[in-house]
Amino acid sequence: MPISRRSLLAAVPAVGLLTVACPWPAHADSAGDLPTVLANTVDLLVGTEQSNASPAVATKLASMDATARTRLAAMDAAGPDEVFADVPLGTDDALLARTATWLLDVAKATRLRGSGSDLVDDTATQDRVLDAVAWLHATHLADQDRGYYGNWFNWEIGIPSALTRTLVLLAHRLPARPGLLDDLVATMDAYLRNGEDGDVDLDSRFHTGANLADITTNRILQGALTGDVQRVGAALGNQLTVYATIDPYALQHGVTDGHYADGSFIQHHSVAYTGSYGKALLARVVQTIAVLQGTSWATGAELVQVVQHWVRDGFAPVVFEGWMMEAVKGRAVSRTTTGYTDVAAVVEAVVDLAELSTGAEAAALRSWVKFLSTAAGSAINPASFASPLSTARHAEVLADPEVVPADLVPATSHSTFAAMERDVHRRPGWAFALSRSSERISKYEYMNGENLLPWFQGDGAHHLYLSGEDQNRTFGVDHLVTVDPAQLPGVVAPVEQRRSVPDLYGTSWYEAPDHPLGFTSSSESQNTYVYFPVATSAHSGGARLGGYGSAAMVLSDDVAHRDAGRGLLPEDLRTWAAARATRSWFMLDEEVVLLAAGVSDPAGRDVLTTLDRRSTVSADVEVVGRLRDGGRWTGPGRADLAWVRWSDRSTGAAVGQVLLQTPEVDVRCAPVRASRRVVRLSNPATTATRTVYGVEVRTPAGSEQSLAWALVPGADEAALDGYAAQTLRVLANTTAVQAVEHAGTGLTGVNTFGSGRHRAGGVEVEGPAAVLVRRSGSQVEVAVAEPTTSRRRVDVVLAEPLRLVRSDRRVRATPAPGGGTRLSVDVHQQYGRSVTATLRPR
């Protein structure tokens, strides 16, 4: 008996990735729904008469029409073996994909209702496009032996996506070309790596997450075109696996790509990717839900609610005042179109999601759209939206006086994305984002000539965003090119010169196809050792207690350097050894406290710890500080400082660094010029200039140091002077335990490493853990997380006699010897999630 659609959807968020990809049940009228799917898709691609009548859409329509005319002129000038002039075909798959996309551009203009263009319903132009599609298929696609060179994505997703949508737009002209549709779909299926039943191969490492959503959407549209109800149902069943919450303890088909319960999004198996592949997936699934409206396949509210969760818990925390945080962008961090521009795609998807939502949820989404559009300003260009429908809806939201701009995330909040090892801490006026890595999450992502100098981006690098700032002036690609890759803020790195992959090998990858591991551009070994290697330490995690958070990690080599040392890799594959340090972060109300212990290098190199680093387009920067003997100091330079303060006098932005436990520090502040191509081969050959500021400590080779400091956003000199008398204390800073206490908030944070019992601040912890304890009056709140994801239980002993009054049923409280309280915390299969409890005196 087939499972009902409603039962299947209701189970998605709870059961994790579906065990099987169930075909979507067919209904008696399913075949009659296919024209609706096609009509909805046309509306999505070119708008409706109503949407296109909106004055806000005029620029979008004019742009689409102008683009089509440019493409037609290129068709007129095409030479041999070209559809468009200067786009030669035959050896470059990217040019094949470009050709398919440009044909779609022309097809759109011929269906652009309400545009007033003479291209609309021009059958001669439509037939010209279909003639080109037929020629492209016969000459360059149909022969499987000649095809499939270059990037797999173009053959399995890029080209099929463009050609399928072109056929949808021109479906009314296809009867005059018998065989073209069936032949083209058969060819696209042949390039797609299908399972034995002709369905999408869910065991393929290529067919996951955002990629699977693209593939299945193409197959839905192809089924609608060919009248194949079973194809549509099977594709929808496959796509359901994308909506399902990943359960890391019960992976299906080995897939780790997708959304997790804590809001994390992973693509490429181990890369934190909300800000790139995540936004692509968001756009695709919202479009698919819209395409199914009015059919028996329509999902009702169930899938909409799943996507609402993605937006609220996954996307909103990593967008700060309209800026997509760098920590979740993978290799896309090196692109010039980043930050505010990235959020435009999110805004478009959320505009459409709000249209599919109801009640308070729809209102909250519209308020967020208005907030982001205001914060990002001109970067949110509705004319760049994929659909004229979205452009019209966006204008309605902005013009509606009842929609009040509001962030989806409270100004005081903390988000721990344990599954992708990212932390976002917010307070009024600023946000702090931290990137960690371990044997589960990649240190970085490099690929396709993008993000050429990535090595330390996941080694505890942080971004501190200040409210009211134009983040383009501080971060983005210009920050990445003007800041030394080994001196990113918060990073502990060896002092050495590293070379990029293209510089080492002359190509964008390492090539050794005859090696037993088979290094080719798309091989698993390339992914593992070159593109996005994970670290070798298991310890990376932290606790969350309300709006407070902690994090910890142990620096380690990546798998490439480890396996090279074991003799498993080719001798000419260059790998890099990491420095060593035990790291902690405690994220509080006014400050973020950073600790590093055991800073050293087993390879005998100097190690540089970058306490903080900022860049700005402004040259009006002031650096001042206070010496430990009380004297005022003006930088840059080297000194034994109690604190140092950076400020941009042109904007009023300021950050203080309080040096809790450091030797003399080097403070640098100077202009830096660098080409944007330093980090991405295809970036424009333009030069960025920034005033780069940094505070550093160098650990000489053969020695070991422990350091502690705090970042205080917005602090003035008086506040920094007052830190000597404030209640922030470092309780411990060793490779076994790192802990701080802040009496003003009543918070004690303890991170422990390795086996055995660890004590600090009246808290005893057994084995590796992250513990936050907050005392307020007679109430004690506790959060416990397990940073290796492998333990079943963490025992914590508090000094006072307490009784449990509230918990999430994973905590057991019993009296401890000496009058204290032992908390036995069940952390089995929590994957780094914090377990919390509230206690009162016995």
C-alpha cells in the first residue's frame, strides 16, 4: 500500500533523511496536472500579465528584452561550429553551457507577456531557437563518446537546466519537430548518472543537496513535457530527500549534504555552505513548491514549514544587516560579487516563500525582506531577480506601510551551528562569527581556481561585524586580498611561505591519474586531499546557554599532511604542516574572550598568533593603547600593553583588544595594495587598497606560549582602562583546561580537553567537554556540550548543593562528596548540541 503524501511529508523533519526515495503517489488526475506544472513554470520564468504590468518590473522586462536582442545579434554573426559569435564549441564544456543559457535568454523574451516587445510570440525567433537546440544536440550532445569532457556539473545540471526550460517556454512549437523532445531528454538522461531503474542515483556523490534539487527539478519539468507522470512522481520522491533533516548518526546513502536540526547546512560532504550552495538550494526548492501549486502534487503547508525553518534558524543568523557572513561561503568567499549581493538571492526566495506562507510566519518573512532590502540598499536589485513575479512581489512588500522592517534574529542572541562548526554571537551594535574545523568539517574549500589562499580560514578565524558599517569597506574580497592568509584575525599559524595549487602544479588541481588513488579533477582523492581537506583532531565544539556561548578546538594537521607522512600520497603532492594550540572562545555581553594554550610548532618554525586584524578603505585610522605601567601609548609599534584600541575616525567604528595574558605585542597599521586575482583566477584584474591593522604575538621556534585576550567592540578608552578593575578573570589557560569567570553576568565558562578530571572556578568536569554555568540569585543554569561527538556521558560536579528543577530530560542530579552536586549529562548522539538544566539550592 503506497504511503500517503501527507504522511510522508509529515515525517520529513523528524526522521532524518528518508530511508528510501519513495515515488510520489500518482492520482487519477495526475496527467491532467502536467499542463499546470508547465504553465506555472512559464509564469515563474517570464511573469504573468498582472506581474509584468507593475511599474517595478519595467526595468526587469527591458533588461530581458535587451539581453535577448544582444544574443540574437551574436547568432547573426556566428561562425562555423558556433551558435553565437565568439563562443566556439567542441572542446570547452563551459562554452556549451553558455550557449544553452543564451538560447534560454532568447526563448524568455519571446514569452515576455506585457513587455510590449515585438519579440513576444515571434514564431520565427522561437523556431530559430529550436533549430539551434536541435543542431546543438545533434552536433555536440548526442554522441556520448565525444561528450562529457570538463566539469561534470555542466553536463548533468547546467546544460540540462537551460535546455529543459527552453523547451518548456517553447513547448507549443515542439509538435512541428517530432522526436526532438524525446531524443533530447534521452541524451540528458544518458549524461546523468542514473540508478539501475532509470531514477536518480542517490548513491552518487555528485547527486546531493543543492545538486540533487537541480537534477530532480529538471526531471520534473521533463516529465511534464513528455507526459510521463511516473517520471514526475519519482523525481518528486527523490527531491523529498533534500528537504529531510540530516541525521549524522543514521546517514542514508552516505549523504552528509543538507540541512541539520541545528540550522547548519553542509555541501561537498564537509563544507559549511549556507551562503552559497545553501542559497541555491533555497531558491530551487521554493521554485519547485510554486511550480506544483494547483496540482494534485501540491504539498500544502508541510514543505513550506520545513523551508521556513531553514530561513529562520539557518539563514537569518548568518546574515548581518544585509551582509552574508564569510564563514558560510566556502570557496565563494573569494568572489567579487559577495556579501550584500549574495543576500539578493535569499531575498528573492524569501519573497516567494512569504507568498506561499500564511499568518504570522508570512508577516515575519515580509518584515525580514524589508529589513534586508533596507540594510543592503542598492545591492538588492530586483531587476536581477530570476523571476519577474518575484520582482513585483518585492515591490509590493516595500510599498506596504503595514510591513515593518525587522530582523528575524534578536539583537542579543547566540547561535551554535555544531554540525558545521560555526558560531555566531550577536549583541546590539555588533556580531562575531567564528570558523572552526575538525575531522568532521573541512579546514577550507579551494576549487576551480577559486579561494587560492585558503589554508587557515577554518582554524579559528573570526569576523567581527560592527553595526551601521558598510561591510564592503571592511570585509569582502578586498579584505581577503590585503590581509596575509596566515594572519587572518584569530588565527594561530606557522611562519612560512605557502604556494597556491595553480602555482604549484600549473593547473587548478593536482593531476596523477595513474597513482593508486587516481588524482583527477573530479576524483574523490582530489576532494579529500586538495579541494577541502578535513583536520585530524576530533575536538571542536562549544556550549550555548541562552544568549551566551563558548567554543573550543584543538589545532591539528589536515588529512593530506598526515597521509603524506604515512607514505600514502604521491611524493610531488605538496602538503603543509599546521602549528599546535588548544583554543577557546567565550562569547559574553560586552566582549569575546579568546584563549590559546600550548602555542608551538613541532616542525621548528616560528608561530604567529593574530589576536585581531581589521582592514578599511579609510586612511583616517587611529591606534592608541595603555602600557602595563599605566602610560599612554600611540601606535603602531611593539610594546607591553594592557590594551590597544583601533578606531576609524571617518565612521566612528572602534574595537578594543584587552591583553589579559600576553607578552609584548606587535601592533601594525599600514596601507596594503593587492590584486583581486590573488585569491581567484577569474576575478577582474583590479587592485584593492586597504589600511590594514593587526595585533600579533610571535612564538619563537622551540618555545611554547599561552595567551589570553578579549575583543571589546565599540569600547572607548575609559571603558578599556576600567578593565583592570572589572570582574572578568581567566581562571585557567592550559592544554587541559581553559576557563573564564565574569562576575558581572554570573557566568563561568569551562572548556576541558583530554581524559581525566579537570577543575576550574568551582566546576569539575570529567573528560573533554564544554560547560557554561550561570548563577543568578539562587538559580543556577548549566549548559553542557560534548565537542568530540563520540562520548555517551559527561559528568560535571558543582561545588554547591543543588536540586534539579528543569532540564531536557538528559540530566540527572545527585549529591556529590563534600556537599556538592554531580550532574550526569546524557550526550549520546547529540552531535555537539548543548544539554541544559536549571537548578536551585537543596
